[in-house]
Amino acid sequence: MATQITFQRSHNEEPYPSSERMFEEKFTSFGLSTERSPNSLMTICRQIAVLLAVHGLIAESVDLIELSDKFSRNGIVLSASGLYFAFEAANVWPCTVPEEHKTVEHLNSLDTDPLGDWGNIVIDPRVDCPPLSVDEEGLTRLLKYINGDQKERLAYPSAHFPGRVCILFLADARSMAIDFALRLGHEDEAERLLVGHGTDPTSVAKSRIAWRLLKDGKMFSRANVEEARVQYRRLRDVLNNRLEKGPLDLLKDKTLLELVELLDKHTVAHDDGDEDDHLEEYRLRDFRGNRSIRYEPATNSQISTLEHKLNTTLPDDYKDFLKISNGLRFIWNGYFRQGFLGQLSDIQKGEHILQGSDALEFSLMEWSELPFKVEWPKLDQQQALHVSSLNEEGDVWIVEPSLVTEAKKAFWDVYNDPGTSEEARTTAFRVVSDHFGSTDGFNDMEWAVVSWTHWGMTMLVWKSFRDFLEHLVVQGGK
């Protein structure tokens, strides 16, 4: 039976106005030039490659993927993003993709569940909603939902959580409807859905059958495609320069005061007046009253009292920061406002550090970026100062030189082991240089700063408190 409902474009829904803006807002030259992590750069290259591919620029997408492989030998996961389907549709593949991944059998294995490809929210199975099916009735329900003709919530069984169902986001419902329409032979309907700002390129890219349209750039106008081609050239040049010269230190000539002022400026610029569930009301009230994230400076006497209490000597750059501002109310981290650096009264030795079998490794670099395994020491309670404000978002510690020295030795022991290959040493050398400026910067590191974000469950390390502040400024400026 033919589908009786068609997609009705809203009167205020326009095609994508600017592919140039789409690329420039998400992938700034500044952000790419200053990114330290090879893994992050590989992830960014994959995201750019997906956007290029949905513009029909699949050869350019392949070029970016091959460039990304030069940042790290650990490879990049392409199949989950739909890029394998793009390469199949255009019959052009990166040289880094194994031959066995290009086979029909392997590609079919990635295309087994049309209901399991899109973003969703896993909810309680008691929701009163009949599951979707890949047929005319399922497509009709999707189109009615997209058109706003019904209040029914759309759900389908979760592939990852047995006994639960998933609720569709509207953008994902559009992607699913495109997939259904093509599977059921309604290509005109699929094209109507494809063209428009409400369709998420990265979502629809996960549909294998959608590449029948996407490979020819049918999602965008000719002007959009040409804008994307210009952005490809910009990004390729920026990434090649980053590969050749390493991450740029654009803030090296800034004083500590200027770094704090930049953090302040970025945070004030992103105050839209909204409340934050994760920020205490008094922080927002103080911030808006003072129009600043800064507190009054700490005095030499206050700093000395804390050092005596903790039986330690704080690093000079951290003390200089405290004399500028005794902590920060919160910062803009590039995505949202985040409580981070506490005041002197918040600082404690070993606070919030897991102990025993749950203790965190003090890994100076991510395990996935190194070509060999390092037996890092544990983050010890007596060798780290907890300097972040009390919040649920993450923790910041300043780690004492003795533990930093132990961690550096653990790395060099593996690096210099006769069993470590020259290729592995070359990769590790680049990772160290990217993260710490050079091997000299790595070796000269005394105190280190460690951040642990609860949402990403990742530990990041900086060679000094100043280096950490520079990172915060870069993130806030994105």
C-alpha cells in the first residue's frame, strides 16, 4: 500500500543557508592549530570528512581521512559515522581501510538494523507507544510525527538495552524517514525530506541507502557545495601546517594577568542570562553583580598560611595566579559554564582521589595515543593538591614533583627498552612533543596539573599551571 502522508515543509523552513558558516563555526583555524591531542585531531578529521562527503565531496573526504592517519598510527573509526557507505557509493576508499572492510559481506554486516542507527534516548519500557516497523505504516507514522500532525511519541526497541525502548529526536526521525522512504521506493519523498535545515547531515549519513542521494550532493545547493570545497582547502592547509609544525602556542607572550583577563572576557561574552542547574545560584549572582569571574587577590600571608597548613610549597605560577584572583567563580569552557578553580579555602591535599584498587593512573598521556603500554604510577593522595571548587563536573589537582618524576621515568623506561621499535619511538616522540611542546618541555616538567572530567571520564595533564590556564583560554575562545 502506498504511503498516504507526505512531508510538508514548514513555511519558515529554508535550505541550509551557508555551508561556509557550518564549517567555520565548528572547525576554526585557531582551534585546529592549537589542538595538542593527536586523537582529538583524528576525531575532528573524521567529523570534517563526514560533512564533506554529504556535500558530495567524497574524494576530498578520503583525502582528509588519509591526512588524519599521519597524526597517529592508532587508526580512526570510520564505520560508525557512515563513511564506509559513502566510500562504497562513490567507489573510492582511503588507502588506510583494510581490504576486508571493503567487501560486500562486511558492509552488509554494518547495515543490518535500520532501527538502530540513529541517536535516541533510552527510557522506561512502560511507555505506551507501538514500536516502529520498516513498512508503509512505519513511514506514515514518521511523516505524521515530522509534520506535527500527531502527539504520538515514536519509539523502537533498544538494540543495546534489552527490554527498553528508544524515543526518537525529531532530526533523527527525519533521517529514519529518508531511509524508510528509499527502502520502500519513495525516492521523491526522500528528496523532499533531505533538503532542508531540519535534517542533520551527520545523522542521515549513517543510512547506507541514503548515499544513493548523498553521493551526488543532493542535500545541498551548488553554491553550498562550492562553499564546502573552499572550506576543504582551508582545513587541509591548516591541518598540514599543524602536522608539520606541531600545535601553535599563540599565547606564549601573554602574561598570567592577560590570560585571566581573556578567561574573564570569554565567560562574560557567553552570559545569555540563563540559569544553570549545575552552578550554584550564588556564583551566578556574584558573577552578574561584578561582571567578572574573578575574586579578590590572595595575599602573601594567606598563601604562606596555606603552605604551612599543607606542609608543602606551592608552584610559583600557581601562587602568581592566586595573587591575581583567589580562584575563579566559573569559566566558559567552549560549550557551557563550568565551576573549576577554587579559592584558598577549597584547597586540600588528596581530596577526591580514589584509593586502593580504584585509584586512577597518573598517565601523562592517553593510553590510546601511545604505541606501547606504560605502567604509570597511581595518583597518590599525599602527592596531589585538590585545587578545584567543590562541584560535580570534575576535579583539578596539582601534582608534586616526586610523582611527576616517577611518571616520566616510567615512560622513558619503555621508550628506551631495546624491544621498542623505531616506528613506535617516532610515534611516541611526536605525542610527547605535541602535548608538552618538546621532549625538553616534558623532561623539565616539575609540578603537573591534572584535570578529570566526570562526563568524559578522561584525565588530562599539563606541564605547569600556566600551561593549564592557556588551555582554558583556548577552549573558551572556540
